Amino acid sequence: MPASPPVSPSAPSPHPASPHPQALARQARRLAQAGAPWLNQEVARRLADKLAPIRLQPRRWLDWSAHLGDGAAVVRQAYPDAQRLLAEPHSALAGASAATAAAQAPVGWAARLLGRRAQAPAVWVPGDGAAPPWGQEGVDLLWANMALHTAADLPGLMTCWHRALAVDGFLMASGLGPDTARELRSLYAELGWGLPTVQFVDMHDLGDELVQAGFADPVMDMERLTLTWATPEAMLAELRTWGGNVAVGRFAGWRTPRWRERWLAAAQERLVGGDGRLSLTVELVYAHAVKPVPRAMVAPETRVSLDDMRQMMRRSGKP
């Protein structure tokens, strides 16, 4: 297990159920070797269904966590003429994201005749220090499928999303809610096994975070699914494709084969329903919000950033 990052004496200790930054990075390196989980693909389809009533037609959109979010096909179907840009929260996912995008890119008949392949697109990674490829204009849609529960700093992530959007641009995001794997958390608590998951954020708290980040008119929605498996081995294999336990307060060490056998036996005993199958609850949370026109606060002395001033001038029609 990676060592915890140093904490200054004045900084509050992270909540035990908070995501651990180093564990998130290690998880990203592992998931980069595989495709998007089935669950993420299903949630992308459900999130795309919510685009129908939106009248805004984006010219370009940012696919956040593109490799694991797997939203390219459903967003392209809704906005076939919009330019897709890619962003990954972890550099480990950038290569996989670029390779997948290149493989899916349409290639003209002349290029196919010559045996040429589409060039891998650039992938923006915020932590790498490179300037975003959309410049000052911003993107019209930021799509972040299954990303709301994967950030160690959720307020910072939402601020990053807000900066990436153009004025009147909109956010479509999804993630796991607090009822996810509640059966597994109860099982771990009864057996004294520590935390099996992070603490997933309630949709009302997510709405508050969006407002704090500067978004307007947030619309939150949720639904619950019950997923079932024939065997505990099948359940464990599926859970591994979703990621892993990245909670700060997770068990500090390696689990043994003997413990794995105990896990399988406990799951078989306590998670089986009347139909003979093991089941888990999955709560899905969806978020939609708009970036409004910047407003200068009325005060004896008012300071407005240069970028906000440019956007206000463009909205007013002044050169």
C-alpha cells in the first residue's frame, strides 16, 4: 500500500472514507490496461438519454475521463458535428485514451487505400501543466461519465470543470451515490474488516458543490439498480473491473489468500437473495448544470479577472 501524503499540522486530517490520491493514481494505472467497465458503458447510455430535452447544440465538447467513461459513441450520436476533445484526470490513462480515440476515428477511403491510420489525438491532463487545447473560448459541453466519485478533491474538480466551459456551456456528469454497495459495507462492519469503499457523495451535496464552484441551475437526479451474480467469484471479478478500494481508511496491508476465501464464504452466506443469486445495490447520481454569465459584485472597489471581462464583453456584443 502506498504511503499516505504528508499532512501539515494546520490541515485537517482527511475523512477515513475519502478517496486517497495515491490509491486513485495506482488504480488508474491498472484500469488503463483494460477497457471501460460494463457498468460505465450502461451509465453512459442512461446519461445520454438526458440530453434529449437540452436545446443547446455544442460545437465542441470535452470528454472528461474519456477512457473509462466510454461516452464517445452516445455523445457523437446526439451531436454528430461537434468536435470531441479529450481529458484524463491521471496521466496513466492518457495513452489508452488516445489509442482508443484513434482506433474509433473515421478514416477516408484514400487513407484506407494507402494503409494509413488515424493519428492519435492529444489528451489534456490537468496535472501535467500543459495549457488546455481550447484556449480562452472554452468548450460548450463537458461530459464526465462516472467521474463524480473518483476525485480526491471534488470542489477542485468542479472548479476545473467550470473553467473549461464557455459561458452558457453545460455540464453532464454522473457517478455512484451513497447507497452503492450498502450490503457490502454492512458485511465488512459486522466482520470488522474496515472500509470496503469510499463514502459516495449524496446528490444534494453535489448540487451544493456545483453552486459553490460557480455553476447555475443544477439539476440532480438518481436511480437505484440491483445487480446480481451467480457466484461470489463472479461478483468479485466484476467489482475489480469497476476499480478498487481507494478509501483513506481501508485495510493497511495486503490481503491473503485465506482472507479471500473468507470473503467468498461470507458473501455466499450473507449476500444471497431468495432467487439464489448474490446481489448488490448500485445508486447512480446524475448532474446537469450551466455556466452562467460572470457577474461583477457591486462594491466600492470591484475586481474582475481578464477572462471574465472578455466573456462579459462578448455577451454584450462589444468588440
